[in-house]
Amino acid sequence: MSRALFAAVAVLPLMLAAGSAVAQTHGGHGAHAAPARPPQARPTPAPKPKPRAAAPQPRRATPPAPVATDPHAGHDMSGMQAAPAPAAAADPHAGHDMSAMQMAPAQAPAADSHAGHNMGAVPAAAADPHAGHDMSGMQAAAAQAPAADPHAGHDMSAMTGGAPNIPTSVDAVGGRMVETPPPAAARAAPAHAADLLFDPAVMAASRKQLLVENGDIRSTAVLIDSIESSFGDGEKGYSWNAQGWTGGDINRFWWKTEGEGDFGGKLHEAEVQALYSRAIAPFWDVQAGVRQDFRPDGDDTTYLTVGVQGVAPYWFEMNAAAFLSTEGDLTARAEVEYDQRITQKWIVQPAIEVAMSASDIPELEIGSGLTSVTAGLRLRYEIRKEFAPYVGVEWSRSLGDTADYARARDEDAEDVRLIVGIKAWF
């Protein structure tokens, strides 16, 4: 009896301590509902649909969460089954319900760079930091902005590879090529390097022959500008105008002749010029020599002649000369003509000639100033380049005192004539 009582008294404190410990364990977890966990041997079930609707919910003000040791205490973790995050996920928002963030304005400032963006459509392994952002404004600005030069601000002179600095026309005023004088050593040797290898006398004869064959070619030409008949006021007349040369490209001997008369009558006048011509520019020659006029009454006159002849821009053929007679009378004459091609065969040639005198010349019935003007228009057909007949019209008028002399001879100061002629050269 005493042994049984002693055993009961010994076990009683142990039973009281065990009951108190069990009561404390169940009391601590009374506020939490422990979720049912599947057995470890069962496979992972298929993802369950979210219990919440897909439509965004209005934001509700919630009191600040109490400080707890568990960071996920009080959160609904059922949404984590749809998109499980990898174990090493670096996204701090993984597993959170971001649907309430869709209503936040895009321009609202936030400390979080992803605040206000719907992160549900972004995969967990996305590496683009701008995913979900509106980048259209940046593309337009990038298209308009000029591409930056990767070498801007760098000294690239060392990359030229030591190329020589050759002066060009850009370095000169007026755009002309820079001409540097030859080095002093270039004049130390003979003028012709071939003289160092061959007999200088033989080389001099060779250079002279080369100049004759290639650089000083002698040529001769005859140009018949016009041989024509004229008809007007019941009178028929004739005239000619021809010239030619012989010589080289620079120095030539020129001759010119012209005159007019009446059919069945006497020669009015004729002139012949003998000139030395020298080229002073491309298409331009300076000429000097003598002119001799012949008249039926025997009043012949000799002139000293100086003039210029050439082709002006746009292919205007010009001829101007001044004449000083042995009597001291100074006269001048200038003419311009132009060939306007209609076809390869048909050519229209307008021409104009003016004559002037520095003083009155009564014996020649010429007044001072502008004495006469002659203008003509000829249409020719080139049967060959060297031979072309033509027809045309010519108008002439005497001016000033020269017109008075014409009226004194019972002649008109103005005249219009039909002309027919031939132009040739050989």
C-alpha cells in the first residue's frame, strides 16, 4: 500500500509537467491555420487556376504590415503555383500579386523601377531591362540624331602612313594649280639629257627635224567667202571677198581681197591686202601690213593696215582693222558673221559690217564718223564642205556726210538687194 502511494506521488509531477507543455504547444499555433501538405511521395499536382478574377482591382489602402520574422506572413501564396520562380531568382517581386499595380499612372514617380508595370506577362528569365517600357520616343530621337563619329576628337594625322603633302589647286588663290620652280639641280645638267649619251650636234639636227615635222607644219589655204551677183532697182552687180594664208601655226602670211562692180559697166573699186599674222591666243591673230586700193579713175590709195582677226566665244567670226593712208586719212572697218546650222547641210549666216572715218575725205566721197552699215542674211547648202551655193538678201545704208555725197550723185542712201553666190575653200 505504501509502495503504491509512493509511486503515485512520484508520477504526479511528471504528468502535470507534460500536460502543461502540450497545452502551450497547441496554444501558440491556435491563430494560424496550418495548410494541408501532400505526402512527400506524391507527385506535384497540376497548377490550379487563380481564385481571383483577371480584371484589375482598385487599390485599397491597407495599414502597414506588422513586423514579423516571416517576410511572407499574412500573404496569399496560392498565386505562386501559376508561375513558380527559380530558386536563384533575383526579382524582388517574384511571387507577389502585382495586379493591383496596373492602375498606377505611368508618369507617377516611384522608387521601384518596375512600379506601375504589369509584370505578369514578363517571363522570369527576361534579360531586357527595358521590357514593358514605351521606347517609341527613343527610336525617333535616335533616327534624327546624327551618327556620332567614332574618331571625333582624335588626331588621325599618324594614320596617313606618311603620305607626302602635295599642293593642289585648293591651296592656291583663284583655283589654279600651284606651280613650284624647278630645283637648282635641274639646271646644272645640259638642257637636253640626250646630249649626255649622244653627239650634241646630231641631237640638235634631230630636234630641228622633229620641230619641222610635228611642231612647225607649213600649210596653205584659200577661203572664198563670197563670189556673188546682186539684183536691185533694175541694176545688176557683182562682188567678191576672199582671203588665204600660208605658214605655220604661229606665224603666217595672209592675203585678202574684195571688190565690186556692175555687169556691163566699169569696176567700182577693188582692194588687196598683204599682211603678216601672228597668233597671240587660241583662235586669235594680230595682223599688220599694207592695203592697196584700185579705182577706174586712177585715184589709187595705199594704206598701212593693223588689225585683229579671230573667233569670239560662241563661234562669232570677227575681223576688225584700221587703215592709215599715205595722205594721212584714218579709216576703220569691222565685220561679224555667224554660222547657224539648221541641218548638217543647210546653214543660215547673218553678217554685219560697219565702216568709220576719222575725217572727211571729199575725193573719196566719204564723210567723217560712222559712214555706212551693211547687213546681210545668207542661206547656203553645203554640197560638200568645201563648196556651198547660197541665196540671201543684203541691206546697206550710207550715213552722215557720206549719204549726202550719194544723194549728190543721184543715188539712194539706202539700198536692198537680192544676192546669189558661192562659198568655197580649198
